[in-house]
Amino acid sequence: MERKIKESVGTLLAHIIKIDHREIEKMAPLFCEIMGQDFQCSPEEAEAFLRRIVNEPYDLDTHIKTINQALCEDKLSKFHLLEQLNHVIYSDKITPQDYEIFEDIKNRLFACN
């Protein structure tokens, strides 16, 4: 389950990088820092993971469901994840679409059954 959470959180964070066409080289240090803190990823592993996510298709809905299932009752961890997502958004240009995505993710994470 830890691996699935790691994959889903990484995908969620990389989603903003991908949809905004942000420079991977510029965003990699922040992504690596977050993944290292939360999942003990080495910088090399995290950067390779980021590049894979940005270059391959993924189903964001599936990843949000995985996170929601794992953290359903853990509101503090959900807030921490949203804080990290917000950090990624603020690290470069901000678009209205970024916050539409942020609000959608927030609403879905806190719509736990």
C-alpha cells in the first residue's frame, strides 16, 4: 500500500507540473524534496519518477481515489498534502486552471464516504 500511496501522491504533485508545461529541471528540486521527506526517495529516484509521470499517461481519478481511501479519516495528512500541492502551484507561474484543479482535488479528498 505504501508504494501505491507514493505513486499516487507523486502523480498528484506532478500533475500541476505537467498540465502547466513547467520545466522539469526547475521543478525537480521541489518535487524531490517533498518525495524525499514523505517517502524517503533519493533525489535520483524522485527525479526519475517525476520524468516518468510527466511523460506517460495516467488516470488522475484513480490516484485521487487511492489517496482518499488511504487517508479517509486522516484529515491532517490531507491538509498536509494540499499544502504541498499548493507549494508546487506557487513555485512557478500560477494559472486559474491550477486553482480549479486544486479546488477539485480538495473537494474530492474531503468527500470521504
